[in-house]
Amino acid sequence: MNKPLTPPTLAPLGPETQLMCERPGTFSGGHRMCAGCPTGIFTKMLTRVSDEYEIVAGNATGCLEVASSIFPYSSWQIPWIHTAFENASAMMSGVEACYKSLVRQGKMTKKLKFVVMGGDGGTYDIGLQSLSGAMERGHDLTYICYDNGAYMNTGVQRSSATPMGAATTTTPVGSESYGRKGNRKDLTKIMLAHNVGYVAQASIHDIPDLFRKMKKAIDFNGPSFINLLSPCIPGWKIGADMAVESARLGVDCNFWPLFEVEEGKFTINYRPAKVFPVSDWVFSQGRFKHLKKHPEVVQAFQAQMDKQWAWLEMEEARTA
Amino acid sequence: MKHVAGKPKILPITGAGAMAQAMRQINPDVVAAFPITPSTQIVEDFSQFVADGKVDTEFVTVESEHSAMSACIGASAAGGRVMTATSSAGMAYMWELLYVAASMRQPVLMSLVNRALTGPINIHCDHSDSMGARDSGWLQIYSENNQEAYDNLVMAARIAEHDDVRLPIMICQDGFIISHSIQTMQIEDDAAVKAFVGAHKPYHPILDTKNPVTWGALDLQDYYIEHKRGQEQGMKNALRVIEEVSVDFAKKFGRKYNLFETYRIEDAEIVMVAIGSAAGEIKEVIDELRTKGEKVGLLKIRSFRPFPYAQIAKALSHAQIITVLDRSASFGAHGPLFVEITTSVYNYCDNRPLLLSHTYGLGGRELSMQMIEHVFAESRICLDKGEVNGRQGMWLNVRGD
């Protein structure tokens, strides 16, 4: 399980990525994230995307929130706010509304941008309503969902983002159960249905692609959304050194295509040179190991991934 | 700030309309609200002020009350003066965030139009919404009529935002009875209200990127209780601040308020205690009974949170029987007002007056003058017998009782 699964496929560093390395970071060490958790990868990029504005950030309740802000300590070197699990988008709507009001009244002149972060539980499920409201109202904010496919903070319970067949503590394997039944929710499509100007899927393993997308999303004037594949070491039952590899294989098997949609126009950002079978990804993780006895589930999973890729190709051609 | 007061306007206006007028005059940086009967007119009227450019407010038309309170907390942490309005199930939906607003010491201003909580669904007045939230850490000020509701909202920011308080505040008025009834009342001059309310002072605003702060950190067993103790201190300080602001309000606008109001109480043997619009009718019944020689009076609650135990006990120290009218029920227990009055009298009075509890008016059931007379008569019987047995905990005007 711990040996590298695929050869590296990273693009060479572009000038923006060079800049990323030079600008000061956002997020200090000393937080209580699990060993090997990749969440800190994107949080560190927040202040590095531009010199033209400053970032005000907020979080839904979740791993990132509890691990980064245990009073009296905080890893956040930028203004940061958390209030509850299901309301991060509404909370940040209020922050952004206040900024707009103060700018209009001439009480503030500096340029600020607003970023909300939440896991799949706080975004796909309990936070979906407030996310939908904020996106529909058109606040100038970026929502970054770090999707690890379950409620990891409370101990790996299934969410609507949990992939088919995964064992979680509320979809355990048993004589009558092979884990999570049915297909996961496609939140990226739901965001597209809000006519959000910039929507993207990214993965924590492809840093240049992720950085470019974060910059685009935050630069965008209006609501924008990034769905970010972010493996969970204990939840996926993988080694502490395997987060990046697991994310890479998730992309290479088309479980998590990297694409972006700008004002309705689809672009597939990465086409795997060789598409791996989804079983390679599935059987590299402990949460799926019982599927060896359920080849029909792996088959259904594969069929769903093929359908998803075909839809994406079709949309890209349609909007070309 | 020096200001020459303009002329106030005498207007026929509903309680909800009056709240919208106060909001326009306060001119908050952000309003986030969701429509719910019977508070809807507040939001509608205010939307028109936004549409007509009469306020600087950014109005966030949220998709739920949960998001309304979330946006209010965000905007307040951003450094703005923030307002909202709601009722009943709307405030129940905010529940989780009511506690968050209080614990983050964000002085959000809420205009609450009291309405029964659903189960069964009902849109009319009782106090079960705000009474249920009495432990949430919000200041709660109640109003008898349109004028009081307006005056209380004008005073709200100065109380909630005071450095020694820093707590959210709800200004409560009775649904329909006040919110939808037109009364002729005084709307003060815009500039005079603006001068009275004063400028908002942001407190560690999250928009200050030079001094970045973390708001809403995880607070575990090593610090949580100190922060809760701080909230309690803010509440304690609020007793003094409410009095100070009320005194200043009386100086500026002439109408006097205190933590509670007493009516013909000095020599009263029987004192009724009530909240909200019922006080108007009770006063009228008292006047009538006084002509017949009955020594009766009223104590009307204005500040329920913080609850002025010692002050109320002093005012009630001569009463022989205290009859408390609760417009909400705590099933399996006495009503919340009765419990507070009992606490007050037991701890701070030398004498031991009889205490009689009545529940009335749930879901908008009317409280007639005859019923109030009946309660006074019941109280007299108890007083003559020297006990309340058999009459304790009655529900008024209920079929089958």
C-alpha cells in the first residue's frame, strides 16, 4: 500500500508558481492536523495568490477549523472567522456585505477578497443551503471545499460525497452491507446550476494547477467555487506518506477529473496519458478493501466514472 | 456632538412600521433578515428605504433565518453595526447562532415580534419564542405598545454596544397586538436619533488586515468557562447601562423608562406582574378596581435579561400577594416570569408575600378586562384565606379548565 503507484506527472513550475514560493504564507505550523494530512497545502497558498488584495478567510466547523484554532493558539496569520458547521457561506456573506457597505460609505478603501473553506460534510450536506444562498446572491467570495469523502472530524461517518462502496463508521461493512450504497452527490454540477462565474475541480497533488485555479477563483469578481480532492489518512486508511499519491491516482483513474468552467465554458485541464482502472485507486485504500468480495460494486463504480468522463468530454465539446 | 433637535413627527403607524422607522434612523451598515409573520412588515418597509437610497445599509436577503443570524455575526465581526428582525420559528431556526452571537460578544440588534412557536402552527402572539431564548445570552427588552417598542430600539445600540456590555439585544413586541395595530405615536427627528445613537465603534474587526484576529476559535475545558463568565459580567453590567441610557433618553426625548415600570403599586396589597401589551389592559382594570377601593397595582417587566432581581424585590416588598401572568409555558414547571419573580422575592424580600401563577394568551388567545378582573378576584380570595392552594398554576380562558 505504501509504494508509489504512478510516475509523477507534475507540470514544470510556471512564473506564477515561482511567485507563490516567494510570497509570505498564511498558515503557520504547530497546528494539530494529522501527520500526512494535505489540507495545509492549499491554506498556505491563500495569501500567495496576489499582491493586489488581501484575504479575509472563514471556515466551516471541521478538521481544518478545530486543528488550526485551539484557543489561545491560532495558525491563521490572516483575519479568520468561524462560527458554526453549516453556515460558513452565510457568515462570510455578512463579512463581505459589511465590507461593501463600508466601501460605499467611504470608510474603507483597501481591496479585500473573501475565502470560505469547508469539508465535504460542511459543504455537500449540512452547509449546502447556505452555500446555495451565498452563490445565488452573488457575493464576491470564493468557496473552497476540501473533499475527503466523509465526516472525518467526527470519526469517518458517511457524507453525500462518500464514494460508492466505501466503508465508513455509519456505512460499515457487514453480512448485509458492502459499505456506502449508490452514487455520490455531484456538488460541482450543483454549483454550475447556480450559474457561478468560475467553478473548478482541483486536486492537492497538482500544485501548479491548484494554485492557478485558486488565483483565478479569488481574482474573479463575484462568487466562485473550487472543489478540491483532499485525501484523509485515517478515513481512507492509507499511509501517512500517501495523501499526494492517492490524490494523483484519484485523478488518473478519472474519479476526480481536473477541469474548470469559466462563464459556462468547460476546459478539461488534465487528460491522463494512461487512464488507470478505478480498481487500482480503490484497492490502494483500506476503506474499500472489502470490495474484493464485491466485484460487481467495483464494476458499477467504474461504469459511473466512465459516464462522468463522457459527460465532461461532451460538455467541453459543446461549449468549445 | 452638538445637535439642535428638529421637530418629532406624530404619526399613526403600526408597531412593525415603527421598528422599520427606527432602523432607518439608526442606518445600520448591514441588515440580514428573512421574512416571517408577523415581523415581515419591518423587513418590507426597510427594503423600501434601501431601494430609495434612504440608508447606507447593505441588505442581505438571506435564504433562511439561520443564515440571517450567521450573516449578522459575520458582519458584526467585520466591524459593522448590524440589525435583523424575526419572529417565532424564525428565531428558533437561529437558535444555534443566538448563542454564538452572545459568546462572540457581537452586539447584533434584533427586532423580535413575539409569536407562538409551532406545534401546532399558529401565527399569533405569545412569548414562547423569546422566553425559550432567555438563556442564550441575549439582552431582552419588552415593550407595552408601539411607542415603547420604537423607543427601546432607539436605545438598543447604546446598551448592546457599550464597552461594559458587548452583548446582542432583542427588542420584543407582541405579534399582531402591537406589530399590526396602528397607534398614534411620536417618531423623533432623524438627526436627533442619529446623535443619540452615536457612531459605531468596531471591536477587533476582521476587516483589519494589519492586525489579523482569529474569531471563533475552539475553546476547550481550559478556557471556555472564563469566556462564559465574561458574558455573565456583561449581563450584570447591563443593568446599570440600561438605566443610564434610559436616563439619557428621557433627557433628550422626554419619555422615562426604567428596568421595569410600576403602576399604582405604592400601597398595593395585590400586585400583578406582566410583560408586554397586557399591561395596558391591566392598568385600566386597576383604575376601575381602585375606584371600588381595591388596593391593586402592576409591575411591568421591561428588562427580562438581565433580570433586575433586587430592584424588583424592593418594589414588591409591600405586596401581600403577587400574581404573575406568564404568556408562555414551561411544561411541567411554572412559567418563566413566575420563576424569576419567586426567586426575586425569596432572595431579596424580608416579608413572604403569597405568590400566584397564571398562564394566559398562548397562540394569541385574548386577555379580556373581565379575565384580569377575575384574576384580581382570585388573588383577593387567596389573600383572605392566606394561601394559594387549589388556585396555583391556573391557565386562563381555556376550554375544559
